[in-house]
Amino acid sequence: MKVFFGVVGCVVLLAVIAAILHDEFRRRFDPGPEAIDYGKRGAAQIIDGDTIDLEGVRIRLAGIDACELDQVAKIGTETWPCGTLAKARLVELAAGADVRCIWSELDLYGRALAICDIYGTNLVLNEVMLQEGLAVAYRGSEEGYVLDPSYEAIEVKAKQTQMGLWKTDFELPSEHRRKKSP
């Protein structure tokens, strides 16, 4: 009888743990009721160099951080509108395209963190922005720590070839935001 209750107790305990883990998983990875299978396809409205709206879902391009719209960099004594240029390039890439985004979690602002591509091609928007030096690899809250090593490699190559931001004197977008916020 003791063995029976011990087995039943273990089964109940495992069921409770599974329920807790399931709830935690849904809380962390559920992008909301508007999502269909954690992804969408369609025409994208470009918000800035790393944020789009796709069929009513606000999406942040995962793993990258582009300049803010009001942010500029310097090339010698001239300004280089890195925020405006990043948005313009994303508009160009997505123009008339069937953009597909797949995500697994939300950021602090309720945006889906996604890898987005032009459906039917090998063109991944997140990677193009890094390759062309119009964004940096996202560093999270720890200074210098890049969340995605493959994106760090893409950034290093853009830096070596002085693409986009890497030919300028610029501050990281995260630093620019930090200085602007009260």
C-alpha cells in the first residue's frame, strides 16, 4: 500500500511540475492571440530599422539593434543619418515582398522577437541589416555580450569591410536610447 501511495504521489508531483513548466513556457513564448503558429506572412509596414508591423503584429527583428530614427553618426565632420538610412533600406528590402516572420517570444514591450525573411528566397532581413552595417548585433543588458554568435560573426565581417556604421564614428543604439531616456 505504501508503494502504491508513493508511486501515486510521484505521479501527482510530476503532473504539477509539468503544469507549472507548461504555464511558464506559454507565458514566455506565447506572442498573443493574434498569432497563428508563431509566425505570419504578408506585406510589412516598416517602423524603423529593426521594427516592422506584419498583419497587425508588431515585430522586432531578433538579434539586431539598428540606430534610432533620430540618431546620426559622423563621417569626419559630416553627419550620416544612420537611423533614417536603416529604415529606408528595410523599406527597400520589403517593398512589394511577401515577408515571413517566425518568433518564439516577446520582448519587454510586447513585440514578437522574430527572424524575418523574404518568403521564397534566402534573404533574411535580420542578417542583411547586419551585413550592410545598418545594425549591430544585439548585446542585451551585459555590455559587449552578443546574444547570437552567428550574428556576431556577421557583424565582425561588416566591421572588417567598413560597411555602413563601421565607416563612421557612432554610438551604439542602446547607448543612444539610454542617453535620451529620462
